[in-house]
Amino acid sequence: MKKTLSGWEDEYSIEDIIKWCGNHDVQWKREIRNRIKQKEYSSVLDVGAGCCSEYYGFKNDNYEISYTATDITPKYVEYSRNNGIDIVLADMECIPFDDESFDCCMCSDVMNHQIDYRKSIIELLRVAKKEVIITFFKPFLEDAIFGKQVPVAWGMKKKFPPDAHTSGNYELVQVVTHDGLFSIYEERGLNQNMEAVCIYSFFDKAKLKKFLDTLDISYSFEKQKENPEKTNLYLEKKKS
């Protein structure tokens, strides 16, 4: 497991992930499932699925679909397997399935925990037959507002500036590759040594689009209605 993702295994409990990500009935998840149902996809791979809320979402919708999941966190994989879900332990940059194994691949609120998105997107497209759906839970760099905590009266909680997208508690790190693809992420120091075991990346949308333009796909961005700082990205493979 990558150091920047080790918090999920070492710091966050099953109860944490269910509390944060386990509600399959939120509007944006329903809308993505509705898209999958309208397109009549018969199989889906849920990448970085955590505790597999969408498995229960499709069940609740009474929609018959072959659901498979991956996650990089061993305890979440064990939890879901114990609940009868088809899930494998895997890094999203190396998905252990053949080309075009699934009608659709979902990757919900996971990409912003990566430093780079290129290998992951290529892998998602490789194993998808028709479409990849990615949700970004942080705003793109062009829209991000970086804030710092403001101390208030003794004994009261600290408050954040309006519209700030970072906690202000952790260090913002600028990362520039030789091609200048990505720019900045927020370190989350959660272990006893204050090492970053979770990150929140703020990707440059213009550079992401430039990368997508090199692929043989059509794509569209859609801001979530109830969460305007969050974005859905739909990648559709062109029919041969």
C-alpha cells in the first residue's frame, strides 16, 4: 500500500468509512446509478469501493447488475467479502482484470487521494467496455480557495474562512513533474510520526482536459447539483 493511502488501513475504522461514504441514498449516487440503469449496463466495476455502498444501492434499486469491486485497503476488502460481495484487493493503477471486462467502471471520491491520475484513468478505460464514471470530491485547482484556521475565544472550536476548501491544519505541497501535469495537494499527517498517510489533491482541470484529449474517448464534466464543489467526469469509449 502506498504511504499516502495507508491511513485507510491504519487510522480509519470500518465504522468511519461507513459513516463518511456508506449512504447509497444520497442524490449524486442515485443519479449515477440512474445513468447506469438508463444505459442498461449489465456489469460494473466499482474501483476504490471502500465498504461497497453501491452494491447495496443497486440492490435497493432492484436493478440486476453484476457488481464487482476493488479496494487497496485489506480490512475493507475482508469486510465486504464477509458480506458476500465480489471484491479484490488491488491498486487502481494496476487493475487485475482483462480488457473490457465490464460495461462500466465507477471510481467515486477516490481520485483526489492520488498524486497523479493518468495511470488510473488509463487502467479504468482499459477494463471498461463502454464508460468510466469518476467523481472528484475536491474542486479543481482553478476553483479552489485555500484557507487557514482562525483562532477564536479560549475553549471554543476554531473556525474556517468562508468557502475554504482546505482545513488549514496541514501543509499544502506543490508537486511539478517534467510535464507540469499536476500542481498541489494537501498533506494529512495522521500517524504518530506526523507522516502524511492521506492526501487531498487539487488537480488542474485544464491539464486534465489536455490529457483526456490524447485518449480515444469522448468526455464531459458535470458539477453535482447538491455539491457544487464536486464534479462528475464521464468518459465514454468510442464505438469501433
